[in-house]
Amino acid sequence: MFLWSLLHGKTKTNAQRIVQGIASCTDCPCLGQARAGLLVLVLAIFCFVCKELLGLLGLEGCCWNHAYREGNRIELNTTYLEKPCQTGYCIILFHNTTERGQVDISDLALLYYSQMLTRNIQPNAFTFSCILKSCPLKPGIALHSQTIKFGLDKDLYVRTCLVDVYSRGADVLSAKKLFDTMSKRNLVSLTAMLSCYTKHGDVAAARVLFDEMQEKDVVCWNVMIDGYAQHGLPNEALVLFRRMLATRVRPNQITVVAVLSACGQIGALESGRWVHSYIENIGIEVNIQVATALIDMYSKCGSLEDARLVFDMVNEKDVVAWNSMIVGYALHGFSKDALQLFNEMCRIGLRPTNITFIGILNGCAHAGLVNEGWRFFNSMQNEYAIEPKIEHYGCMVNLLGRAGQVEEAYELVRNMKIEPDSVLWGTLLSACTLHGNIVLGEQIADFLVSQNLANSGTYILLSNIYAAKGNWDGVARVRTLMKESRVQKEPGCSSIEMNNKIHEFLAGDLKHPKSKEIYMKLEEMNGWLRAQGYTPQTDIVLHDIGEAQKEQSLEVHSEKLAIAFGLINYW
């Protein structure tokens, strides 16, 4: 009752007494009503009380609904509404908790803004900077015009928020136009534009802007490092991370998550282990995101023991952590472990996601578990209401193709509810190559060419089918098609990490400084293989040449060169 009297103005008080009153509440109804009343009646005056409240009470979504009902039921004190700055505090509070509430908070913020206008309360820069914070693009454009109307579009904070609105809506040109016409910029506005570039894949423009920045905080470094990691440039991400350390900027959890992702992409196990050690040494808290990144990195680098150690150390595992470990096991053919982990996850009550089923179906493919694969695939919709995506169909095609059920895989692709992409067709074409199904392979290749879905891989796989059957006329025909279509075969590349450095090799590569030693070790390796009865699979060589020449072309494969380099450094 004391707190209720505080909230409804029956007792004179200050912010500290309100916080004390909140902390004294112990039951949920009291907390819910107190929070709702405080949001509507008092937070407009005491903004820092709002922060204290959020920290103390945890914010269940139902209380936002309660607050909204209270706001409609209780007649607001007009003295608060006459102060537009205070009204802005209410708006930012709703926006900062968008993901938690059951009410659409963006719509509520816009509703309160429209009520401000109907009561002839003129918004200020703070109002717009608050309401634009998580505003979608379409209403954001309307609010942009409002900022112009009220003469606030030149305000630095408002303009920065507008840049962010256009960035979230994928309108990079509008964001850049706003950014370029800023009379002055601060670190926040620079970071907003940097995020816009990296989010939409223009890492080159992002790097130019990053290098031009005179001041950089950890957020700027994180945005640029993560931009590289997210857009297929892991080496650049690691180089930039080392530069960050050299400038003595302290990394945080977001930094190491991005760096671990980069390590996983290129299989840089030693670099990943160093980052793990660095995390422990400087005291970065290993929260669920960092732990999951470590599991993912170790799994992709092939160190499943380390991945499982991290996994077992996590007390409160979410479904993402379980997924990472399941996918890691499946990736390396430990199908039994993946299935056991899946069953354990379901047993403790966690609901599988579409990523979970990608891992499980891959595990089934590695183990040749066709019936189990079908059972899991069908259970996605029947038991978990998960609509299969293109990735799940790809896993099933891979499973059926490996098992030799190429025609069944083809029927699955033909009857898909979604349009198959070139990757899916390529997987099916690979199965035709593996099992020598020339008729179906030609049919698929002709379809891909006619639909402009063919890439270099399509032609190479078809050539493999012809070469395996000794049909050199077919191989020549495919090569002619490649020339006419101006398709260039991308050279195969293999990489290996040595002493925290990534070494890359192409087939027949002679550019490496240790090429002489590599080829000597390669000859020694080939001797070991022949002694064990290994016979090269020369039928896939796409040239009508002698067997000895075919074997020689296979002996200098990029993977073998990478392995030879690894052996001369370890032995």
C-alpha cells in the first residue's frame, strides 16, 4: 500500500524512496501493478528510476500488457504531458524492451507519438531519437518527414538515428546520403554508417570509413571484425583483430565471438586455442554466446574433444549450444553421438529448431541411416511444426544420393514445395556422378543450363560422369559448352594452419617457399600409399591421357600438397 500511494501521488517522495518501495515488493501481482503504474505515472519524471526498476524486476512480457492497460485506464496527469522531453522518456523505455514484451512496442511508441501530436505537444530532438531507435523503415520514412517539418532533421542524434533506420531497412543509398550531408559527425554516427556498410556486405566501403576514423572504440572494431567474419573474409578478420590488440583496445565478448567464427571458417585451430586462452587470461566472461562460439570453432576445426569439454562446462545450455555440438558431431561423421545428444536434448524438454534437424539429417547421411533420416524429416512438420527449408531438402538429397537412391532423391526434388536452387541440383548431380547415372545426370545438367542455373561445378560434374565412362566426346562437348557460356573453372584450393599462419595450395602449386621439400615428402607419401595397396581413382581425370599421366595429375592434388607441408613441419 505504501508503494501504491507513492505511485499515485498520495505520498511525497523522491526517486530513491520509489526504488526502495519497488524492492520491498515480493509477490508477482504487486510487482506487476507497481511496474505498470510506475511506467505510466512516474517514469516520465524519474528516468533513472526506470533503469533501477528494470534491473530489480526482470521485465516479464505480461507486465507490458498490464502497463498498457493501466495507461488506458488511468487518466494521466496533464502536467507531465505538457513536457515533451518527459514524454520522450516513456517512448525510449518501450523501445529499449521491444523483444521482451507481448505488445508490439514499436506500434505503441508510434501510438503515443500520435497522441502527443493530437494534444498539440511539439516533439523535440530527444523524442525523435527515442522513437526512431527500433522503428521499421516505412514509418521511419514518415517520421523523417516529421523531423524536417519540426526543423530537427539536422540534429546530430536525430540524423544518426535516421541513418540507422535506413540501414535496418536495407536502404543503403538513403543512409549514405544522410551521412554524407551531416555537417558534423561523432563516434556514434560514424559507427552507425560503418554498421550499415558491413551489414549489407560492402566491407570495402566500411574499411575505407574505418581507416578514416580518428577515434575508434571497441564497438567500431567489433563492427569491422564481425563484418569481415560474416562476409567470407576470415583472414582479414584475424589480421584486424591482431591490429586491435596492438592498439591496446580491450576486446569484449562480442569481439571474441566474431574472431572465433573467423577461426572456425578457415580451420585455424591453434589460433582458436590462443583466443580461448586469451579469454581466460584477461577475464572475459564466458557467457552462453562465447561458449557456443568456442564449441562451434572447435567443431569446425575438428577438435571435438575440446568442443565437448566446453559444452559440458556450460551449466545453462540453450538450444543454440546443443545445436552447435550436434552439428559438430554430424559434420565429422559421429552420427551416433549426434543422435544421442539429440535424444538427450529432447528428454530435458528443449524443443529442436530447424538447425537441429540440419545436424541430425547430416548425421544420418554420414551413417547411411536412410529410414531414420526419413523419420526425422517427416517429424519436422508432424511433431514440431517446422516447415522444411532448402537446407533440409539438401540434406535428404545428400542422404539418398550417398545411399544410391538417386531416383528417389530426384523425385523428392521434383515434388518439393519450394523452388530448388543450384546447390540442391548440384548435390543431386554429384550423386549421379558417384553412382554413374549418366542418363539422369545429363537430364539434370540440361535443365540447369536451360534455366541459367548452371555454374562451373555443374559442367565439371557432368564431365566427371562422362570421363568415368570413358566418353571423351561427351567431355569435349561439355568443355565446348563452357567456352561458349564463358564459364571459368575455379581452381581447387586447400589450406592448412601452421604456427598460427594459414598456408594455401593449388593443384600442382610450385609457389610455396618449401616446394622442393613438399614434393619430396609427397613422393614419400605416395610410396606409403602404394605399399598399402592404394590405387588412384583415375577414371575421374578429365583428360584422355595415359594411366601414368592420370596418376601424376592426382598425385599433385592441392589437398595432398597441404598434407605434405604439414608432415614436413611436424616430422
